[in-house]
Amino acid sequence: MDEAVRQFLENEHHLKIGRGGFAEVFEATTAGELGVACALKVSLDPLDKSSDAADTPHQQTLHKEIENLKSLRWLTGHPNVVTLMDVWLVGGYLVTRWELATEGSLLDVLARYQQQGQQGIPLSVLFRYMTDAAEGIDFLNKLGVYHRDIKPQNLLVFHGRVKVGDLGLAKLAGASTASHTGGGTLGYLPPEAYGEHRLSQTVDVYSLAATYIKLRTGREPFGDNPREAVKRQEEGQPVLDGLTRREAQVVQAALAPKPEDRPRQGAVRFVKALRNALEPPAAPAALPAQPSGPQTAQQVPAQRIRGASVGAIRVAIEMAIYGAIAGAISAIVEGISSGIKAAIVAAILGPIFGAIVGAIGGAIGGAIYGAIEGAKKAKS
């Protein structure tokens, strides 16, 4: 970090600079006993070293870029977008202050899984991360802001959930859809952005699809060789090894070289399409087989014959028992008037009949069934 920048941050804003990281990103804390951790990103070179005149095209563009970046500070509060706290231009260096990720980036998460011997992030975890990222992207895009550099390094993990970070390249729609001044990452930025310096509404979904390949398979989406990557992007041929056929179709559609050929429903819909592609299609319910013609006695299942025989015998036995019990009760209550007699018979007969018939009928039915089965085995 430039010494003038360090003194400015420490003296003017009371920030204690910690260890430096990749691409001049530093961890810092606010002053006081309850210091709040934050991340500081400092441009590697001064942004305005080419000219000191305030009215040059370079200075005008630089001023506009910084104002656009400052305007992103009001994009706070969304759970899937990293909060930009401050923007400064110090001695020509652009300095931004962000909330600090607690668990690094998705590239760090991928590396941890690969150290465990896995090819990529497991799908059960990856889809939670992808959904979080998609929510953040759609939020930005609906407000007319395009990130332009979605990749694993810029998807940051906070307590197990993902936020879209590093909005340093983000532009408002009014200044971005017609032209693109550069930046982005080869293999993740669509061809029209680095080839024609033009952005489309699908720029961030394209980058998210490329990010998915990297996190799912551990491979770069268009290969490791820069020249090969450019050619593959122009031909719409990402490296899809390790993806299922339906999954690969969804990813390849989002990585079409022409913006008009890509789906335009947004990042969340893209992730949902991926999830649906990984679910096996539901098999049609099998219909019961229908008999093709009249059945002969030999074709009727033996179980139906046994059931019919046992049922007929059981009914006959139940009627006989009922008659015997009814006759006995009638004899007992002989001499009582006919109306009272009928009531007594019904009251006594119900529970007795139910208990006796249930026990006797079940025993007889079982015996008959056993006899039929024994006869069949004897014949065979």
C-alpha cells in the first residue's frame, strides 16, 4: 500500500490496517475498543496519473466512474450484496471500504473441498450458494446495475451464506449498456463485453453460468489456455465434462456467444432450471393390466376361488348359529308379549352373535383354507 494512502486511512479515518492480501485488499478495523472489522481495497496504480487537467476526457471518465461507484453505497441492506461503506480517491489511488467476509470467497470454499479429495463443491451446498448469488445479481440488475465481474473470487461467504462482492467494476445501466471500458475476467465475461466493449442484460447470468462450471467441476469454464478460451467462448463451447446431459444443456444455453440466444429470465430462474435439470423426470404411473378376453375356470386365480368357497360356507354357518341362538332366547322369554320379546331377542342376540360368530367363523374359515391348500400340495 502506498504510504500516503496508509497515512490518510490511519490518520483521517482512524482505520488500523492489518494484513494485506491478493490484489491489494487489506483487513482493517475501526478505532476504539469495539473495532469493527472491514476490508479495504486499494487500486494497484494511481487512476489519474496520465493527466492532471480536470477537463481532459480521461479525467471526465474517471470522475464519472467514481461517482457511479459512490452511488452504489445506497445499495445496502440486501442480504446477498456486500455493503460498500466508503469511497475515496487518495493521491490518485482509488480506495474502497467494504464489510469483511468471514469465510473467504467461493474459490476458497472450492479449494477446501478439493483438499478433501472432491472434484467440486457438493451439489447440496453449491445450490444454496448459487441461489444466494442469483438473488444478489437479480437485485442489482433490476436496479439497473451490472456487476460485470461475477466469478468465484467475488462471491463472498458470510456465516455460510453468499453475498455478491467487489462491485468495483459495477456500472449503472445508463452508463453501461452501450459501452464497456474494459475489466472483467476472461472466461467469465461474455464475448461482446471484451470484444465489442458492449454490455447486455445477460452479462451477469453468463458469468454466473461460467462460475457454476468452475465450482461444480473444479475446471475453468472455457479451459486454461487464454487463446483456447477465447475461441471456445466465441463458438459457445464451454468445457462441460462432469455435467449431466440436461444440466449441460441449461449451462450451454446461458453461455451462448450471442446475447439474443441466451435466456433472459434472470439469475434465479437460471439456477432453478439447473436444479430441475438434475432432478430425474417423473415416471408415468403404470396402468393395471386388463384381461384380453373371457377367463376360463383355469385362468381364474386360485385365491379368488378359495375366497368365494370360504365365504359361502361361512355365511351358511353364521345363519345356523343365529337361528339356534334366536330359538333358545325365544323359548326363554316365552310368555312375554311379542313387542317386548323382539326387543329382548335383539338386545341379547347382538353381542353374543358377534362374539361367537367371529370366533367360530374365523376358525372354520382358516380350517377350510388349510384343507384346500393341503389338497393342492398333495396333488402336486
